[in-house]
Amino acid sequence: MKSKIILTESDIHHHLHARMHQRGISIKEIEYTISEGWNADDAKEGTIGKVFVFPYKEYWEGKYFEEKEVTVYYMYKNEKIVLLTAKAKYGKSFLKGEDKK
């Protein structure tokens, strides 16, 4: 079983908070992606990347989307998680976990 990540507002830098708002990403989605997601193939050395595809079935910026893929990049510094950025893609039929191989 994977360990559950719990973040607080103080864990999120104001720049990242603004990006989350622009991209439609919640703190709960970041927590879930880090805890349950699979490794992002494009994470740079020294950085951890996790991806998770959420069922969405809602409108984003005037268009309807079935799914939302959230990617979170972070690292650990002195045993504390440091969030770097989070991205969202909206669409459908995203490859998930083992399907990506």
C-alpha cells in the first residue's frame, strides 16, 4: 500500500497556487496523484514526476471533457516534499499506468 500524502496551503508556493488555479487543479488532486499515480516519463534527474488520470465528465473553458490527466513534479529536500509544478491535460482515452508501456 502506498503512503498517503497530505499537503497544506503552506506547502504550496504562491506561484504554484496561481498555476493550479489557471490549470484547474485542486490540492486534493495533487495529493492523490503523488500517492496513487504512476511515474512520469519526462521527469528530470533529481525530480520526481507522478501522473494520474481522473474521470472528469465536465466542462473546462467551454468544452466538455471525459478525463483530466494531472502531472505533478516535486522533490524532497531535508525529508520534506517540495512541489515544483503541476500540469493538467483535458481529453479522453488517456493511457493509464501499465497501459503506457
